[in-house]
Amino acid sequence: MPQSIAPAVLAGMLDPARIEVRLACEFRDGPFEDLRALQWADLLVLTGLNPSFDRMRQVTAYARTVHPEIVVAMGGSLARMLPNLGRRHFDYVCGGDVEQIVSVVDDVFGPGHAAEMPIPRYDLISGPRIIGYAEASRNCNFRCSFCAMTAEDRKFMTYDLDYVRRQIEAMGYRQCVMFLDQNFFGGPRTHFKARMALLKELFEQGKFGGWAALVTADFFRDADNVVLARESGCIGFFSGVESFSRAQLGAFNKKQNLILPQEEVIQSCLEAGLVFHYGLIFDLVDRTIAECLAETDVIVANPRITLPSFLSFAIPILGTPLFASRLHDGLLLPNIRLRDMDGRSIVCHPLDPIGDAVAFALRMDQGLMAKRRIVAHAWRFWRRYRASLSGWGLLSGVGNAWAMSFPRVGSNGRDGMRPGRAGGRSCLASSERLGSLYRPRINIPERYRAHFEPLYVTGPDGELHDDLIDDAASLLRPATHHVATEAASIAAYNALAMP
């Protein structure tokens, strides 16, 4: 949780009377191994986040081996960051929005395949029906230095209320509707209030048991926003805290998080009866290991706030300002592979000795917080908020104790490799074992063997790898959003964000 609905949204753009669609999601179901489906399909559409590029090539190799006439299209952020490299491996590289799938299908099969009224194909999604997923907007109106949304630099847009209503009605009753927007609160405040009125109407009609969303910290600047959300059936939020260090937030260009003390934001949300989830991002280029550990100590000692839902290293995602600056400053390690940028491996030269940084990364997989302190936090948290949070909210908030006690359960493990064991994870870029996905399951023609080689981001000297040179223009675009000072950023934001 949360799960991607990108395949269902793509499928919903097409007329079901003219196109038969099957969905597969490796994030939800694990590695795709149904090669018979590849024989059945005439068009294979692939999308995913940055580390997915290797996997896209692997599945393409399988598809072209079992069905030489199949057409393969790829999209998502990778298509925008690596358009030239993508054209070496795929028939279509879709750098546009999700609606572009219609033009691809029409080009392959002939015109007339667009759905009359696009709506995600929830009927094609398998699995439990407790939680449903929807979207009320697209992209983000902030430009955090490490975020893929910043790399894409696409305009924030809100969907009309009718589309939001149709999504909720199409998915059927769910205990919780989770909005997957990058920023559910973005856009004019009048739009937000209208959205709250719609959700309140649907909640009172019993269309869902509650809803949750991702919001940026500026949402909490006005206490009335929390009241409106609670009255419309909201049960909680995820918000990008990332760090409690103001210096680190400034380095991340998270100006929205500098408006209010983050501990105050979390506590006020919980006291209002809404659960609050967040993640912590450590950047060992800017902070020492001691500073990161001190931060976790402060958090676990404070029962007035939730524990983090996950811990991660800052990832210099391709095309982001963070990637460009780390490459320019010579901070990227040599021979980094794209798959190493998983948030659990050391990919940059840290402030501390690199051996200490690797040991810290291995410890992250085992748990940075002492379990006895986590249990104590959970008990004190439960006692404090048992009267204000709902049963589901309280369970969700206390559940983070499990995430911090056994972090590897929720992280992207590789083929059962265990930290510290022979042949296990090293947590150091370029020295990690590739794992079984890089070994073909069937005989692959020689011309597709390269599809199972990892994509390198840097070469032996730490500079941009030769395979990415042709896409340097999209990978190293100059940043268009800079923050001169913390005070100036807040003043500028407040001026823009007023209703």
C-alpha cells in the first residue's frame, strides 16, 4: 500500500468493445512470468518508475522471443528522461501523458479505439477490495530537488469533479478510497473546497467508508482544511516530511515544509482525529550518520507523533536537480547501475567514511531504532490517541512500529538476499548481485541478450556513462526553480498560495 493504478488508467483510455486488455503489475503481484499472455497479445505496453528500465527490456526480450510480431510501447518518466536510449529497445517511446496510449493503439490497429468516457478499468484489477485508488489531480506544483515530478517539470492540473465522482462510483464500495495524487491539495482553494463538498456527499451516501490522500505540508497551514477533510470522511494523510532538519529541507528545496514546525503539524493532525504517515529520507552527502541517528532517537522518544512509515536514502533520480548537481560535483560513485538507485544502496560519496556509510545502510535493513523503544513508543502513542483516532486510524498509526522493527519486510528485497550473510546484499552501488531476473528463463536469441545486462548510469570515472550521453539534454536540464534563502522562499510561496 499504496498500489499503482497506472495499468488500469491506461486501459481505461481504450474502448472495451474494440480492444481486449489484460493487466499485469509486478509491484502488486511479483515478477511477470505468464509468457502465454505475451503470445496472445498484439501490443505490449510497459510503464514504471526509474529502476524499471532493466525490467522493461527483459520483458520485451521475452515478448519478442515468443511472439516476434508483437509491438512494444513504453512510457512514464523513463520515456521522458531516456527517449533516445528507449528507441533502441522499444517500438514506441511515449513521452506524453497517459492519453497518448490512444494514438499508439490507433497507429497500430487503425483509428477509432478511444473510450467514449475514459475511466480506470477497476474490473481488471485483482486482489482485496478493502482499499480503492483514485486520482483528483495530476503532477505537482512544488519542485523538490530529488523528485521525479521535478525532473518531468510538467504543469499541475486538477480533474473535474465529475471524473472524481465517476472513479469512486466505478470502483464500488471500499472501506477506504486512497487518492494517489502527488499533491491532493494543489491548485486553487476553491477547487479543494468543491472537492471536499463532493466527498462529503459521497461519504454520507455510503459510497465508501473513508478516504485518505497525499498532501503537502502547506495543507496544514489553515486549520479549517483539516476540519473540512474530517467532515467529508477523511481518515488520514501521507505527507512528505522527509526530514526534521530545516537545513536538510532547504537543501531538498522543500519550501512548503518550512512554514510550520513539522512536529506541530503531525500532532495537530492526530489530535484532530486523522492519522498521519510520512517517510524519512537520509542524505549522507549533506548529513553525518550521527545526525541521522540523532533524528531517529528524537522521533522514537516522542509519542505525540507517529513513527515513520519507511526510511530511505535520497535518490538522485535521473533528470532531477539532485542528479545534475551530484554529477557536476563528482559525488556519484563509479559504475552505478540504474537498479542501484533503490533508496537502500550507497550511490554517492558520503561525508563519513564509505565503510561506515555501508554499515549504516545494512543497519537500516535491520532497524535503526531499538525494538524496546519502538514498543514503548507504540504503547504511549496508543494511550495518547485512543480517544481521538478511529480504530482503523489507531491501528494504522501503531502499525508503523512494525515497519520500523522489521524494515526489510516493506523494502525492495532481492531474491531473498539477507544483509550480512554470505552472498547477501552489500548496499554499495555496483557491488550488489544482480539477482535471478537478470538470468533469462527461456532461450533468448543472441540479439536480445543485451536486454538482460544492467543499465549503467556512471562509468569507471564517475562521469555519465556512454550509454546515456545521447540523452544528456533531458537528464541534465538546468533547474528552473531555485531558492535564494529560506525566508525568501516562504514569502514567495505565501504570496502565491493565497486564495
